[in-house]
Amino acid sequence: MPFLTVGKENSGNIDLYYEDHGAGQPVVMIHGYPLSSRAWERQLPPLLDAGYRVITYDRRGFGNSSQVWSGFDYDTFAADMNAVITTLGLRDVVLVGHSMGSGELARYLGTYGTSRVSRAVFMSGIPPYLRKAPDNPEGVDGSIFENIKKAVRADRPAYLAQFCYDFFNFDVLNGRLVSESVVRANWDVSIAASPKGIYDCVDTWGTDFREDLKRIDIPVLVMHGDADRIVPFAAAGKRMPALIKGSRLVVIDGGPHGIAWTHADRVNQELMGFLGQVEKGKRAA
């Protein structure tokens, strides 16, 4: 398996597991909490069939990447993303992030700029600022994050089981757009993640990305389900266009948090259309 070293922790390397498939313009995809790069299973085939080079990687502490004890913050996550992009020598990159992965996109673009990036896709993302504050009344009350941390500490496996059900709105979509086997498979991935990462990442959901978003000067697609129970649409995706000039918002009717699976056909159609539209614009220019 290919790994990329992004640092050290005591006597061991901090390694990120990644996969690099296909040829053509690179598309870098980063998964959401508490999953791994396997979450992109239904997006890889159409992207590769269309002639893109697709790079997926596991966030530190998740999937096959190193089970570290620290570094669960967006400055570090963005530095990890930068290491992936620069080490692989990528340019004209398309960045695609789901949920927590959208935070990586925002902080990377706000910190490192867009010299290597041609466009970005935020899917069920946590930006612009999920935690309620005096200057952010649309956010989610901070007590919710604290209760999640208490639940993780009390019984992490049970919390993740409920999280996976809510991830797909299983009670509503079971048998139509998602199976119990899919939920179980996602639980298997999540329970193998770093317990410390599962706990620490909850605090990162309250990161303020507003200034990062204002610095973005490339085409952006925002996709969000209006039935998202994990990251409420009204507190996140709905607010993105006001902060990213020229961005396009696609609302997935009845979509849960895990739209990349439940609404894969629509997601892939919008994703491929967005990439194709930008390509046409570049050729015309």
C-alpha cells in the first residue's frame, strides 16, 4: 500500500495512506468523519472513466493512516493536504471534500492559495462556521458538540452506530437508497479509526472558515442535502454562496449527510457537469 510521510510522533512516522489511479487532470478527494477514502467508492468509476487522475487519501488517525495522538486540527489537516499535493507534484488540481473534508479544502485554500488548484467541490460540508457565536447566530449551539463528546467518551461504539444510521437517514431511506449492510460497513470503518481522533475531531467542527472562504478565487460547487441530520443545511451549505463569489449551490432534495452514496447518480451528474463546464470555459478562453 502506498504511504506518504507527513511528520513524526516520538519514534514513529506519521504516514498517510493514499491511492493514485488513472491519468489526466488530478482530482484529490478527502473523506468525512468518521470514515476513510473508501467513502468515495461510487465516485471513482465515473471520474476514472472520464479520464481523470483520482487521488484519495485517509486523514491522519482514520482508515489506513497512522493512528496518531495529536494533530487533529484544521491547520494540521491542511498541512497534510498540502503535503499530498506537493509531494505528488500535482497542479491544476480539483479538490473534492465531504463533510470534515470540506474543512480541509477551506483551510488549505485560505492558507496555501489556489496556485495549484483549478476548482473545488464542497459536499455536505461544515463551513462556513458551524458553532453558534455572537457573530454567528445561524450556527449550532455549542452544547451539542459537548454532548457528542460525552457520548463518544461514554460508549464510542454505540455512538458511532447511531451516527452511521443518521449519516444515511436510515429510518427513512432503508431499502430504497441504502441498505443495512452499507450502514454496517461504514460502522466497521469508523470503529477502526483512532479513538482519540474520533473524540478530538468533534471540536474541529466548530472551526470558523469564513475568512478562508473569502479568499477563494476559483470556481466552486457546493452540494448539500436538505435533510442532512449531521450538518444542517441551513447552518452550512445554504450560507456558502454568500461567502464564495461565483459559487454554485446544488441542493439535494431529501438528501442525508451521506449523499455520495444514497444519491450517487445525482452527485456524480453534478460533479461531472461541473468539471465539464469548467473545461469548456478553459478551452474557450
